[in-house]
Amino acid sequence: MLFDLRGRGRRRTVQAIYLSLAVLMGGGLVLFGIGGNTSGGLFDAINGNGGGGGGSSVDKVAQQRIDTYNQRLQANPSDEASWLGMTKVRFQLANTGENYNATQQAYTAKGLDQLRQADRAWTKYMALDPSKPDASTANLMVQAYGQGGLKQYPKAVSALEIVMDNRPDSSGLYAQLAVLAAGANQTRKSELAEQKAIDLAPKDQRKQLKSDIDLAKSQVNVQQPSASGSSG
């Protein structure tokens, strides 16, 4: 064991740190409740169908929702709720069926296209300059823009900062910010976030946390995108 995990609070701290870093290095955790306020969403509809595998039923439900949002947006292009709904549906579609390879924990070409559609909807939403951007949808977009997705790290940083504005400070979130900022070549922000993550961690876990952050940074830097995601 790397740490003494007997203390309840200590276990939670370690879990939060490693969950954040695992999301950065993978992408296969997106179906397990990350993102919060998605009740009534596409996954609920899937569950309502008994959780069976039929991709066509998932696609049908999703397309119905997309059509509804498009109708609303044609009537009112400034409908924030519809842009948010479109973002969530596209993101959730990216993580279902042939769009996501669960064995390899990687998006297929079709899944990446769904993420790009989610990016377009989220960008339209943010262009409306909402007074308080939706943190649960921003959390989804952190993953969409991250290493397992579009690798648009400046946008991932911006989305994560929205999430962090709505949550208490935590070592895990700052560790995640440190890695994404490194991928975005935001060196100073990455250094400050890493130090904050270490400061917030229990003393006996700081050395290992720094090692984990450095490893995640090296993996992000190896997979830098060639041109996409330079805006943030």
C-alpha cells in the first residue's frame, strides 16, 4: 500500500486525488455519475429501457432530444437551456455504443465527432455569457477536452475553473488543474496549481502526489495536439 488508508478522511482524500488523475489519464470513468445534474438525461432513458444493449434505441432517444433542442434554438438562438441540453446529449452519446471502446478506454472516430458536436454546443452556450455557467456541464466538458478526448487543453482548463469556482478547494481538483494547464502550456498556472494540490494533501501523501502529477504531466505533454484547442 502506498498510504496508510485506515483513517476515513484520509481514504477520501486519496480517492479524490486518484479519481481526478485517472480521469485525466483515461476517459472510462465518464459513465459513473460524473457531472451531477443530468437527471432526466439520456442515460436515464437508457435505464428506463432496461439497460439493454440496443444502440438503435439509444440513438432514437438522443435524436429526438437533439431535434427538440434544434427546434427551440431555431425559435430562440439564445436559449441557454437548449445549448446546455445539446451539450449533454452529445457528450453522453460519445460514451455509448460504438462511439466508445470500453476495452481500450478510448473514443472511436464517431465518438470524437460527438465530442466535437458537444464542443460546438458548449461554445455557443458560453458565447451567451451566462451569469453563472453550469458547473455540472462544465465538468463533462473537462473530460471532453482532456487527454482521453479532444486534447484541447486550454478549453479543458477553462471548463475546470468553472467547476472549481463551484466546489470547495481540494487536492484532487488542483492536481487535475496542474496537469491540464501543463498540457495547455500554461506553465505558471500549472506550477501554482501543483503546489496548491500538494499543500492541501496530507503531509505523508505529498511526495507520492507530486510523483503522480509529474507522471500525468509527462503523459499529457507527450500527446500534445498539433493545432487544435489553442484558444481557451
